[in-house]
Amino acid sequence: MSHNYRVEPLRYYLIKLRELRHLTQKKVAVHLEMETHNYSAIENGYRGKGKFMNAERLVKLAEVFDISLEVICAFEIRYQSIIKEALSFKRNSPEQNAIIRRYINECNSESFIQQFFHQEELI
């Protein structure tokens, strides 16, 4: 069975980080000083669609997820490269779906989780 993945690009890394920290969208939104629906739009790729997030927002996300700015920037850069690659193919094509599936799998992988928690082990 084939799945169609939407490319209005979900920032799966934000969803995964939020879940790993047991935070709600509302708690993250409060830290970012925005309405919950606006933060939801960021996670769901509707806000800032295909654009790199601004520095202030990245700093606040690093704070709320208790990770380094370097790590959150790396996640956003990876997200941007995946979206650029996915958008180069026809919508819902097998190639585009494969790229999105690979990204989802990356965000659910043990290496993603290890990268996220690595800095805590160093402290």
C-alpha cells in the first residue's frame, strides 16, 4: 500500500523534540510568545513555508527544548535541504514520497534521539 505524504512540509524534528520533552504545543507557544495556532502552523509547515526560521525563534526553540543553538540550527538546515529536494519532484510522486518517508524515519531514528540527548551526557 502506497502512502501519500504532504509536502507542505511538516517540521517533524520540532514535533519529535516536543514529544521527547513531553511538552504541549501550548507550552512551546507560550515560550515563543505566540498563540498556539501560530506555533502549530510552524510545526505543520504552513507558517514560514519553505523559509529558514529567524534567529530569535531558533534561540527560543533551543531554550524551550533545552538543546544547543547549534543542534536546533542543524535540525532546521536538514529540514530545509529535505524540503528543497522533495519539492524538486512532482507532488505525491513516488520520488517525493520516498524523500518525505526517509525524513520521517530519520526523525524517528535512534540516531536522531542520540543526537538530541548527546549534549546532556556531556554535562
